[in-house]
Amino acid sequence: MFLADKVIRLAYDPGIKPNEGGLPGLAVLKQVMGSINLFGIIAVVGAMAVSAGVWAWGHHSGGHQAEANGKKGVLVSAGAALLLGAANGIVAFFSTLGTQVH
């Protein structure tokens, strides 16, 4: 088999595209994913509150390790909140970017 034949096989378009009405239960799945996202955001709020408390307690008690862990927890919580809030936009961006690959 020649190299050109291998390249042509790699470039073959199978013709599969997302179909919104293809399977039953899609609306339920969207609702479940939205609920999971909401639970994640609520958990992040709790984690940030605890981390901020540890940060403040470590700062005022002279516990440098607790202070550092509190700061780290606040930053990780903020990053998780950013990703959870931007999940739809991130997936939509990369999905659109993926459709442009030929």
C-alpha cells in the first residue's frame, strides 16, 4: 500500500454529525448534567468558605502551614468555580473548533 493511500484513508470523512433528536431521554440527560453542575458549584462554595476560614485561622494563630493550605484551597475552589461556570462555553468552543478541522 502506498503512502498516499494511507493518507487518503486517514482523511476519510465518515459523515457522523451530532444529532440532537437521535436518542430518547436527551432532555432528562441535560437536566441531570445541569443538576450535577449545580451541586458542584454548591460544593465549591462550601469548600471556599472552609478554605477561607482555615486561611484566616492560620493567619491569626501563627500556623503558617494552615495559612498556606487555606490559600491553596481558596485558589483551587476559585479555579473549580471558573471551570464549572464556563463548562458550556469551553465545550462549545472546542466543539466548534473541532468542526473546522478538515
